[in-house]
Amino acid sequence: MSSRLVVETREIDPVEDLLAYADPANPLAWLRRGDGIVAVDGGIVATIRIPAGTEQLRSQAIATAWRDLAQDAEITDPLTLPGTGLVAFGALTFDEDSAADSVLIVPSLIVGRHRGRTWATSIRRSASTDTGFPDAATQAYGPHWAGTVGPGDQSPQGYQDSVRRALERIGAGELSKVVLARDLTGSIPAGSDLRRLVRALSTGYPDTWAFAVDRLIGASPETLVTVQERTVTARVLAGTIGRGADADADTEASAHLASSTKDLDEHQYAVQSVLASLRPHTRALAASEQPFLLKLPNLFHLATDVEGELADGGSSLDLVGALHPTAAVAGTPTPAAIAAIRELEPFDRGRYAGPVGWVDAAGNGEWAIALRCAQFTTAGEGAELAVTAYAGAGIVAGSDPESELLETRVKFRPLVDALA
């Protein structure tokens, strides 16, 4: 249907649990510290799917399709807060050659919350006969469930072998860094309420972006890019160490990471990659001189915040295309790193380590890198859901295969714990 979109945002009474409104079988959600946006279980107004084999980059194709959809929309939005008005949820593939689709989804009803204000947004086609503002209804959570996962296409030993092969390429000067991932695969019972997984990740890791888009569910600590009223921000994470078992071990771990030449070098690669990608699209771009330690429940990251001003008529989706894939999830130089990943990983990453987030009609948006995540798929009605989870580590000169394997175990923990 080619009729334009009609969008209305209204402020509503406070909502305790946004996730209670979501579809149990296929939630659409973007949450951080209880704020965010959730699609109400109901209809989908539009879906933009970009498969492999398109003539232009998928991020460009999806940005163009979104502009075409949003440009004629009739929008009533008295709040103008992040996530109000016309919004689409998105998840893009890591690799242009992936067999998975990149997708933007526009739901018919959204509930959101930002700094104490709560709203509902109705989105419909102008040709629709249903012109009233729909009611947003919650659904009781389904019973608790548990999933099982084990080694996937890349075994622990196979992963260490891949790290050794990557180190040979680094030693030969083919590349400076490559991020190698491994997978865990398994299943969860048919009819499982996937909101329970989103809620466990959101409450257990409140400083991350908890997301659910097209059954890609995770909790990412890494912001790819945020645009709000032309202010551009990004957070770069590279360099990781597990938390200690007690306060002394915690202090020792953080001090080790802060002084590790290997991790500081890896971090600088990632920061410079982001700055180089953003400069053509921004003014007054600046990054903190030294990384800070980001403390999560299970590990420490080296982190650097970047900020600038959008310089052209671009949108957050255009910046997603400019930034992805960053050195933090691919490597340096990027083309050589992507080629190495294709050869050394025995699986298709799909949307793992790709951009995930939301965009509005004005181009504002919040996008993270899909980390600490799993993709759920179903074989048919009433069948178990298959689950594939991913975790990776940055390989640079001096990396130790066993240490990198242990780092992936630490990164798997949030998801494995939540699945169990």
C-alpha cells in the first residue's frame, strides 16, 4: 500500500514495565535503565528488508528506503523527545555478503519513556479505515523457561587455531588487528516468552542497550552512534578484562587493563577508525585524550567517548553506514580484516556485530553494535526455537589464543546466564 503514514504521539500516564506491552513471541524493544521504546503487541505498518546482492551498500539502501517512507509522513508530535514521532526499529548485517537480511520495522503502536515522561505513538496508513487512537494493552508474562547452548560451528579448539592463523597474518604485516568470534548453538522450548530474556538482560546489565529486533536479542555495551538534534555522539569500546572475584582482584584487573600496551594499542586503532569515519559528516569532532574504564557486572572495558555536530543533511542511518564496521568489531585495515574473518570463522555472523537500534523521521536515532546477543529462528508452527549466540575478541600482535578464548567465555556469560 503506497498511502502515506499518519503518526500521532500522545503523552500518557506513567508506565512501570514497558516490556509488558511487547509481543511475547517476537518483541521489538530498545531499553536502557528502564527508559526506551517498545512496540505494542499488534500490527506492523511497514517492513523494509534488504537482502544480500543489492547494488548499493545495504546501509545506503535502507537509508534511502527510510527517507522515501518517512518524507511524506503526517506527524503530530508535541513531545519531540528521543523515540517519539515516527520511529522504526532496525538491525543490519555485519557483512554485506551475509545471507541474513538487514531490516527496518515500523510498528503500528509504540509505548516509550524518557526521563519520567511516557507516551504512546500510533502509526497507520492514511488509507486505513481505522482512524481512532488504539489502546495499548499489556500481556501477562508467560512461564519461566530455560534454554541450552553448546559449541556451534567453531569449537573452542578451532577458535584457538583460528587465532593462531590470524597471528601469522598479523606477523606477516597483512593486518594490524582482526576481531574473531565463535558461536554457541542450542534451542529453547516452543512458545517461550522471549520478553523474559530481554528483561533479564535489561535488569542485569542496566548500563547496556537491551534490544530485541526481528528475534535478535541482546545487551550491548557499545554505542555505535547517537544523533539527537544534530548532536552526534559515539562510544568506542576496545580492550577487555574480566572482573576480579573480590575487591583486591578487581583493582588488580582494572590496573592491568589500564596499563596494558596491547589493549591500549587495540583501543587506539578503534578510536582512530571511528574518528576517520565521522570526520566527513561532522563539525567540531572531539574525543577524550585518554580512555576511561567502563565497569560492567562481569568485566571492564577501555572506553572513549566521541562527540561532534552533524555537518550535512545526513541521518543516523547515514552515519551507521559510514562507521560500520568499526575496528572494534572487524579490525584494521578493515578490508583485510573482513577478508580474514570470512576465511577464519566457519559461520555467517548474520546480524551479530552489526548495527542495531532505531531511527526517526528527522534522522535522529540511537544505534549500538549488536554484541552479547543471540539470534532466534523457528522451523515452523509449534517447533522449538533454535538459538545461535556469538562472542568475539580482538586479535593483535601479542595476543594469546588461550586468553582470547577465555575473553569470549566472559562475554558469553550474560547471555548464557539469562538463557539458563
